[in-house]
Amino acid sequence: MKASSVCVALFLAVLCATRVTAWRASGSAYLGRGRGGLRGPDRGGGFPDCERPRPRCFVCGAGMNRRRDGRLRCSNHDSHFVTVYHQTSAANWASIHSGGRFLPSPDGFVYASPMPQDTFTYASNKGIIVKLSTQRSHLDFSFTSPGRVRFSPHKDYNIEAFAVVSNRDSLATCQWTNVHIRVR
């Protein structure tokens, strides 16, 4: 009888020790370490909100901030470069290529589009599509029109490539020529 009760007591002690160890490893509040328990995602707990690694921006790698509406935004968002397309005439392109700037519209802005095919809907001077990049902060977002953005021609931008087109159908087969012109 004594041997069996010793075996039962030993069995219960081992079982109890195993459960307490598993309970502690699961990040219980018993340890007094907040709701995350043991730190780190691989230790059964998790990171508390103040220590959770922030998601990184895929453009620049900076930490993302959470906006009031719940969306994430990069802290360097306005300094990111965006690619837009502008359509101009051959005469205007010659003056731009020789060191000038884009000629603004009567309202003082240069209109561009996020996609090259959208430039055919608004361009008055047609013939050459210019691919350019500018900082996001230089774009004017008070102007809202589908398929168009605008920016001041006096801001810095980089001209990356151009293509000669005659109509929307020639856009698919046009040859893009890479140029690197920094307009300051």
C-alpha cells in the first residue's frame, strides 16, 4: 500500500510541476509581466503594444505611424518620389531637353497623370510623353480630377524617359528613351 501511494504522490508531483511550467511559459499574469507574459513572439507570450515592432515602409524602410482613422502612414511619406507622366509637343520638349522647364498652363501648373495612357484625355500639346518623378510633397492635392495631378513647374523634378507617340494606340509599341535630367 505504501509503495502505491508513493507512486501516486510522485506521479501527481510530476504532473503538477509540468502543468505549472507550461502555465508559466504560456505568458500568464502570474509572472507580473503584463498581458504579454514572457517577451517575444517565440516564447508563448507576445509583445505589449508599446514594444511591438512597427511595420516598415516598403519604399524607404522607415517605421510606419498609425493615423487617427487607423490607416498606416510612413513618417517620410511626403519625401517619397512618385512617377507621373506628362504629354507635351516636340517644340516644348526641345526647350525642356536643353535645360528649360515645363511650360505651365494658364493657371500656373503643370498637369500630369499616374498612367501614360491617361495623358491623352487632357493634353492639348500632344506628341511626346515624358516620364518624370517628383517628390510627393510637390504635388497639389487640392485639385481633384480623375486621372490627373498637378504640380508647380518651379519645383524640383527628374525627367527619366520620353516616348514619341501619335495616338493612344501607338503607346503600346512606342520606344521609351531613357534620359536623366534633373530640373532644379
